[in-house]
Amino acid sequence: MAHRLEVLVRQLTAAGDSVWEHIEQAPPDAIIGITEAFKACTDPRRLNLGVGAYRTEEGAPLVLTVVKKAEQAILADPAANHEYLPIDGHPAFRALSRALAFGADSPGVKEKRIATVQALSGTGALRLGAEFLAQHYKGGRTVYIPNPSWGNHRTIFAKAGLTIKEYRYWKPSTRGLDYEGMIEDLEAAPLGSVVVMHVCAHNPTGVDPTQAQWRGILAVTQRRKLLPFFDSAYQGFASGCLDKDAFALRLFADTGLELLLAQSYAKNMGLYGERIGALSVTTKCPQVAIKIESQLKQVARPMYSNPPLHGALIAAKVLGDKALFEEWKVELKGMADRITAMRKALTAALSAQKVPGDWSFITSQIGMFSYLGLTKKQVERMTGKWFVFMTLDGRISMAGLSAAKCPYLATAIADCVANA
């Protein structure tokens, strides 16, 4: 009898009878798939420039000294525990994140007009904001994202049931910002449209508007009553200065304009795996901010219940301790300076290789990424022949490059430009 039951169970659970038989294999993630392909490669020359994660000159992940000190202090605290955080997150972390982004002297901060909740890094903050917009925003269901933009932007807002459109951003002929096209597209956007903007270090291009151009973007935003949704993944990591990198956000917020902000500590604190970030919504009065926080908690509760504790404790310790905060700024500057040095080294290597064209745009771009403007065919040759792993749009992570590898990368680019 037992044997017959065993056979029957096997028959019922055979592949052909599975309720999941119709499921198709999903394509690999465009970014994560690059890392998987890199790991599978055995060539010693291989170079992973796909994923946006900082590496040392030796190619190793970096744990910031201030993060280590913060963790040691947390472990030494006899009152530390592993209890649940509130739905909206760690109170001190929320307040400190708000002040870091908008400035401690921001009118919105001082007047308590900004609702802030902890989120699952920048991605989680964007998704939380998207769901909130889908449920509560009365200004329309169209979200404009730059062309190009971080690949996950489109999916995040689409999953919330919002309509995605693009505005011009990258100008191939100059390998710079298409400011005129951007303004024209924003002027044509329906009143009240949501517009996703990168606070600094635009991903994937590394091209940011000038301060004068940001003022022009602000003017059209106000004219068309657009709702900005800022994505801040690189504050302090782009230029090495926290305040300089927050210029665009503060310019908009200090006018009293209502907006959303997704904030991440993955890059600037190296807390990639801790999934630590925040979502802020600016309002006209503190009473509305309180209501929005209550509704954001309603959105978060069925999604993930409450955010993780450890990363919030680390970030709050670094942001709230004066000595650690000052040390963090020094480490931030060190990371930003190394990336700048890689830009200069690659440009010099390309010049030494006499690669056709003007490559000076690499040093004028900022942040973790550089948009090389290579074709898909050229990128495929970069990977197939030279084992340089990068996204098909020609984006490379400058943070994954080392001075020792710059000549090799320049040689690969020279070959692909000439022969693909």
C-alpha cells in the first residue's frame, strides 16, 4: 500500500501535471545578469564594469571605516536588540536623512512640512512612492522619465499601474545633455504630470544639468505645475561634497514646490546589502505631512510590514555622531576623488592609443558611471573578445575600474571602435 501511494504521489507531481507548467523562463536581469556572466568567465583579463558598486584599486568591495566604527558601537550597546521597527522606520534615521537631503536649515524641515519614512533603499523608496501616487495623486497618472534613465525606473512605475513617457536627456552628437529637448518635452507634458529627475550623477550618462540649467528646469516645472520625483542615489558620492550634490533638490524644495524624494545609502555609505533608504514628500503645511505619513504607512504595511533595523542603526549613528559624520565626509571625498582619477586615467589611455574622436566627455561626466556612446555591436565585441562586461547601452562603472586596468580597457575600446 505504501509503495502504491508513493507511486501515485510521484505521478501526481510529475512535470506534466504541475500547475506551474505554463511558466516560462524569465530573461536575466540586465544588470545582475552581467555579474553572473562575469563570474562564469575564467579569463584572467576579465573586467566587470556593469554593476554600480564601488571597488578599491585592487578590485575589492570597500567597507567604510565609519561604518565599521558605527557597527562596533551598536554591538557594544547593552540596550541593543532586534525588535521590530515601526512601520515608518527608525525615528532618528528619518529625521537625520531628511536634514541631510534638504538641509538642516531648509524651510520645509524647520516648519515640519516634509513627511519621511524609511524604505528599502532607493528602489524601495521609489516603489513606495509610486504606489502612493497611484492611490492618492489627483494630478494625473503619467510619469515622465529621462531618456535614458536607470533601467528599473520604468518597471517600478509601470508595476504601480502608472503610464510611462520619456523626455529627452542625452544628446548623442555632443555626448552631453539635450537641454533644449528636455525643456521642450517638459513644456509639452500635461499639467500635473510626474517627472522623475536624478538629483546628481545621472545614471547611466553621468551628465548633469548646470546650476543655470536647473533653474530653467525649475521654471518650466512651476509653469506646467509638474510634480518632481527626485531620485538621490549619490549624494556626496558624485562630487565629494554633500551640499553641492544636493543643489537641485534644495533649489526646488526651497521654493515651496511640492515634490517626492527617494534617498539611498547604498553608494555613499557602501550599505548595498542593508537596503537602507528613505522616501520624503514635501507639503504646504505640517498637518498634511502628518496625513501623508499615515498613508505611506498604509502602503508599506502590506508590502513589507516594516523596514530592516541594522542599516538604519548604522546610518543614524554615522549621521548623528559629529565625529563620525566628519570622518564620513572625508571618506566620501576619497571615493569621489578615486573615480575622478579613473576618468582622467582612461581619457589619457585612450589618447595614448590614438582612438578616433574626442573622449574628453569622460572627464566632464560625473559620478559612478560613464556613458561611452558605443553601439550594441561594439559592446558585444568588448565582452566577446576582450571580456569587458558592461551594459549593452555602453555604460561603464568608473568605480569598478583601476589605474592598472585603464590601458587594457583603452586597447579594447580602440579595437571595437575600429572593427565593430
